[in-house]
Amino acid sequence: MALWRLGGFADDGFARLADADALPSDGAVIVSLGRWLSERETLTARPAPVGVAVEAGADAQAHLADLAGRPLIALAFAKFADGRAFSYARLLRDRHGFRGELRATGDVLIDEIPLMLRCGFDAFEVENGPTLAALEAGRLPGPAIHYQPASGAVAETSPGPRPWLRASAAEDRPLSRPRGPSADC
């Protein structure tokens, strides 16, 4: 598994602990939501950072405000069709003001990473072979224009006369009116 951020692949400064693992005296760790809820006092008293992993299917909505104070939250994607982590990410960034690292784990695919970035994710644990190859080659596909503003670190502008449209600020492509029979629609 590799950790990828917008700047490229990076070393992971956090160690993931299983629920049965002993808590080390130092070093940044990631614990499960269940362990966080049952050992909250002990974990918050630690001098080293503690991140929380929220597995796909976990009902974390009631705990998002509490988690917003953590330095890292890892949200798991169980499969392509499960978008709950997108919603949790957006709620954490926009409603609860989370400013730490928001990490996508599990089934992280190349075509979803641009959308994950727009929802506020800024780190990705990548296991999928084609996704790893695309990121190593510097290919990050995605639409150039969106209808909703982004959360997190995605810089964007409002192109043209439609203020609700969003375009990546990094894009140099001019917006042009489509040509052809549907141009007047």
C-alpha cells in the first residue's frame, strides 16, 4: 500500500493499530472508531498524534464533530458504489471545520481521486495496480468544469458568465461554446 498526496508519493508518519494491539508510548498512530470511542480519555492524553479510521458501513455521523479535533481521519471506501465516505468528508470539512489530514483508504480508484479531492480528501492509501501506475506516471484524470464548489485544498475559479460553474484554477483550457446541432440548446 502506498500513500499518495497531490505532491506525489510520501512516507506515512502514522502506524495503524489493530484494536487488540498495545498502544505504544510514542509515535503517531491510527486507531479504529470503536477503539477511539472506548479509549478516548487515554488516547487524548497521549503526547503523540492519534488519528481515527472510520470503516465503510460505520455510522460515524453522530461522532463527526468529536473527530474534527483529530490530526488525521481515515475514511474507508469498501467498493466503488459506496459513496458514504464522500459525504462524511464533505461534512467534516464544511460543517465541522476539520483542518487535519483527511485520508481515503480501501478501494481508492484513479477515476475517483479528483472527486475525492473536491470533497476534501488530501491523502490516499492506494493499493489498486492501475491507480498506482497512473499516479506514478503523473496522470490524474477528471472533469475540468463542476457545478458545485470544492472543499479543502482544491483551487478553483468561476469561469464565464455562469457564477455557479467551477473550473480548476490550474486549468489553462478556455471555456468555449459547443459547436454543432446542440449548440443552441
